Amino acid sequence: MTQPAPFLANLPRDTAAIPDLADDIADYCQAAGVAPAEVQAVNLALDELLTNVIDYGLDGVERPQIAVALRVEADRLVADVTDNGVAFDPFSEVAEPDLEASLADRPIGGLGVHLVVTMMDEVRYAYEDNLNRITLIKRRGRASP
């Protein structure tokens, strides 16, 4: 079966755009025969990452740019999120949350990134050409934790 052309979207710096993006991704993936649970995992991970980029990653950027690309392959979904904020690797620069601590004792931050790492089969970060690039890979036919 031929794989569909990649899904591409540019987002404004507005978290209100994320639900519409999730709907567009769900439609794209449904047409490509992707299981709903896999789409939900990717959309949840994207929601977490995009919210962080919009809320924190673009402070001081004169012309913020956020792009999402998604491609469906036979055995996996690959999503790339790029932004032109300050270089920041959330996977190495955010402390792993203490999941045993009570909510009152937990510091703010890190839980969303932990969720992304847990939901995806692979995550990568690179800073290239003045852009942060996060790549998320979700293998198809494999349940999320």
C-alpha cells in the first residue's frame, strides 16, 4: 500500500489552535488506516510539547514559528515539531518527575515530558539551522503503556 503524503501544518502561537490540529491529524491518520489508540497517543504527546513551546519556548521571539509534520509509514508514525525558540532539549534539560511524591510536594514541570517519553517509542531532539526539532516515533500495532 502506498503511504500518504506527509501531513504539514504551521501553527500560531496560540494554544487554542491545538485542538483543531489534533482533529486534522486524526482525520489524516484515519484516512491512512492508523489505529485510533496510536493517533490518540501521538496527539497527546503533541499537545504536551506544543503547549510547552507556545507557553514557554518562544518568549522574546519576534516572529514565532511552529510547524508540525507527520508521516505515516508501514510500521510507524513519525511526527516532527519545529520551532524557532531558544535551543532547549526537554528530554535532557527537564528533571524526571518524582512519581512517588505527593502532589503537594512535587515541583511544577516535567510531568508532561515524562508522559511524552512514556507514550512514544522513541523521542529525539536536535537544534539545527536555528530551529528546535523534536521527533516523535510511535510504532504501529503496539499498545501504549
